[in-house]
Amino acid sequence: MNADDRQITLVDENGNEELYEVLFTFDSEDYDRSYVLLVPANSAEDEAVDIYPFAYTPDENGDATSGDLIPIEDEDEWEMVQGVLDVFLQDENLNGQSND
């Protein structure tokens, strides 16, 4: 998968376009939906950034980059996504630590 396959352009309410990278995707059997978490494309690795989660309708290849993004509005669903993100970030922090 090349970099273009991992990027999504979002348009805000003012018509401004911003490029985001797919942090990761996952599926939930409980909600029968697929989810994508996005970060701004031009952020530095050590920079604190906002993460934008969406449910999505996969395209014909099962990808999030050209399917429909759906805001998460249900509080229980939001908590489930936050829990998955917390586990992902914890794993990233553990894997990023050196064993000096």
C-alpha cells in the first residue's frame, strides 16, 4: 500500500480541504461497523495531534480512503472507539520504548 492509499482529504464546513493519514482501521462486531482513525498528514511523529475517528462504509476494495465517512454520535459507540484507541496508543508507547 503506498502513501496515497493511506490518505483522505476532508472538507470542513467552510469548504477548506485538509489532508489526513489513516492511523488505523478496525471493525466492531458489536456495532456491525468499520472504523477509521485519522491524523493530520503533515504532523511530526513526536507532535501532539488530534485524532479524528469515523465509522466508514468501505469501498469495493474494503478500504476507508474512498468510502463514506460517518460521524460517531452514539455515546456508547464513542466509548468503545476510545477504548480501542487507548489500547492502540498503549501498544505504540510500549513498542516505542527502548530497552536501555
